[in-house]
Amino acid sequence: MSFCKYSTEYIASSKTEVDNIFINDYLPFADPVAVKVYLFGLYKCSSPSSFDNTIESFSNQLNMSQDDILACFEYWQEQGLVQVLKTIPAQIRYIPLNNVLTANKLYKPEKYQVFNQQAQEIFEGKREISKTEYGEYYDFLERYHVEQEALLMIMKYCVDSKKSAVGYNYILTVAKNWANEGITTALQVEEKLTSFLQKEDEIQTIFKIIGIKRNAYVEERAMFDKWTNDYGFNMDTILYISKKIKKSGKFAFNKLDQILTKYFEMKLFSIMEIEQFEKNKTELYDLAKEINRNLGVYYESLDNEVETYILKWINLGFEKEVVAELALYCFKKSIRTLEGMDKTVNKFYKLGIVTLPALQQYTDSVLKDDQTIGNILKELSISRNVNYIDRENYKTWKNDWQLSDELIQHAVSISKNKDNAMKYLSRVLADWHIKGIKTVEEAKQSAPLQAQTQTQQNFNGRSYSKEQINALFDSIDDVEI
């Protein structure tokens, strides 16, 4: 008897941990009764010296015969999760699942006798399957719960496709990829191979154009499926690109894959879109150079810049001249990277500013507001530049509270010489808003502001101050992207 042990009540109120490996890799494929036996045995492991931890008690509690219980444990032994140490009296040892994943399992010879014979026949004497290779096949079949006939069909397909005695690593790579797609039965493999045959003529047409004289390999068929199913290219587009690269050696199919992947990432799918891109490519590269000059940066290769940023901006509807101007804006705001410029461009896109007229209108509006706010600061004897808080306050007065310029002007006149004059002005306007005052007469207010003359500098073809230029950027700082 153990010196110390848990009480029955303590064990009943505690928890039994089940490894996620068991839930994911074993539970879905096992008989429900076998799962019940495994889990109940796992629970019993928490009290190994308990008087009721016997197969007799096990049988009574689960209402199963002892033979059926042992049959379940023999199944789990085949899976490598337990060891049946003895049957009289019955003794089971549970194995940590992490050890199961790395252990070399022992399989009953009769279970794979037919498989071994048929697998060797597939190679037609080209090579012998080693004991290690057989073990890899067994482990795959057990882990992925693939039918033996399904794996044999995959092996034959790989050998016939390559026309050689391919290695087992290649075969298992294909088999695992298909298993991950849910292809685990002979019927599913047959359907997969049938779909391949249906596309054989299309792939051979591509091969003829690019100069390949053989059957398609498994990985090449997978690429074709990717182009048509995942990427969404039609056959006309694929053949159009194939004719562009023509006979470019044994890596032609891989080159075709790289080009189609690039067009997919750039969201160019039709022949017309691709031709238009190639036609405008020179203009896009010239634009890239202009952007880099405006940003004050240099990139030896412009390919990534055009494909990752510029093409995206153009596809959003931005005029090339607007993109170049935004690069200047970024430079003046000390934004000197394409990534930083991309965030700025996205902010302008959210505001709907993608054309020169829209940019000019927005610029005029922002600079006009900043000039008005600057005059307010001057009236209040506040000697600083307009900041983000000033702009937000002004937007609230004009847009949210619908206060007139005359009403704001009069509030400014009565806020002069006050302590913290800007804060006082905000309070006055807030009070009038709450009281519903909308006219100068109601608030007994006076004349409008005088315009302010500032030192000018040339920008965007017009004359604005440096502070006004900065205002354009500040006005979009809080635009979420």
C-alpha cells in the first residue's frame, strides 16, 4: 500500500488532462468505444494504486467485457499510445504523446503484407524498397489515416509521371499535400487523378509553347491548379504569358509561375490589363524616379517600388501628378520612405482626393481655414503657429455647431486680453451654442477680421507660406487608414 495517496473524493473532484495531439490526430479516426476506453484509462492513471484500478472494476464501470476492453487497448497499442504489458492480470502503460511522435512503431507484419508486395511491384524492378522506406509509409498511413490503396495509387502516379524510380520523400510529400487537402481514400485519389487527366490537354498546350516534351510532374499540375483555381487566371491569359517567355529552358514552367504570381499580386488578371501595364511601364518607372527625387531617396531597383506601391496608387485612381505632389508633401513633413508615403496616400484616398482639381480644392480649403485661425490667434495676441487642437476646435465651431464667421469674430473681439484667451473663446462659443444663439445681433457682437499678409513661398504652382503647407499635412494627421 502506498504511504501517501489521493482520496477518492480528491481524485473525483480534480481534472484529467487530455493532450491536444490525441484530440486532433487520433480521436476523429478511432471507434467511439475505443476513445471511451482510452479516456477512462487515462483517468484511472491518476490513482494507480487504488483498489478499484483493475480490469474487473474497469469492466463493471464501463459495462463492457474484459475482452472488449483489451481489444480497445490493443488498438491503441497499434497506434503507439499505450503498451499492453500483461493480459493476466491485465496491465496497461500509457505513453506520453510527444514520445509517440518520435518513436519507431512496431506494426504487425500481416497488416501491411499485401501493401508491401504491391508497393514493390510499382517500381518494376527499378529499385528495392528498404525497411526504412516501408516504415515511413506505415507511419504516414497511420498518422494521416490514409487508405493503403490510396497511397499505392499516389505512388504509381508519381513513378509514371517522373518515368523514374522516384524516392520516397517525393512520394510522401505529394501524399501529405493531398492528405492535407482531405484526400485520404482511394476514391478521392481517383477523382484527383481524373481531374488531372481532364486538364492534360491544357497543360500539354502550355508545354508545347514553352518547349517541354514530357508529361507534367505532380508539382507542375499543382501550379496549374493554383493559377486557374486560386489565382483565377483563364487559359487565354496563361497562354498569352506562355508565348511571351516561349522556349526558355527546363525552368520555363517555374518562370511562368513567377510571372503569373507577380501579376496576381498586382491584381492584373486579363490580357488587356497586363498589356496596359506593360505599355505604361516606362511611364510608371519615370514616375518612380520623380517620386524618389521628391522624397530625397534613391533605390537602385525600381521594380519593387512600381509593383508594390505605385501601381497600387494608380489602381486606386490617383493621377500621376497627384502622386508626385504628395511625394513633395511627404518630403516637407520629413517623411522620407515609401512606406511612410503610402500611409499619407491612403489618408488622401480616404478623403476622396485623387485628382489635381480635388487636391487643389482641398488645399485651398485647408489653407483658408488655417489663415482664418491664424488671424484669430493674432487678434488674441497669441504668437504661435496654428496647431491640431486649433483646427479641431474650428471644425467643431463651423461644422458641428454651425456658427457663422460673424459670430465667431465677435466672440474673438470680447475674448481679447483675457487670461488664456483661446480657452475663454471656446467657452464663449460653447455657451452660445447651448443657448441657441446664431446671429451677431442676438449675441450683440461686432465686425469681421482683417486679412493677414504673410511672407510667401512658391509651392504647387501657387504662393503659400511654409506654415500653410504644413497645415495641409496636419489636417489629415488624424485620418484613420
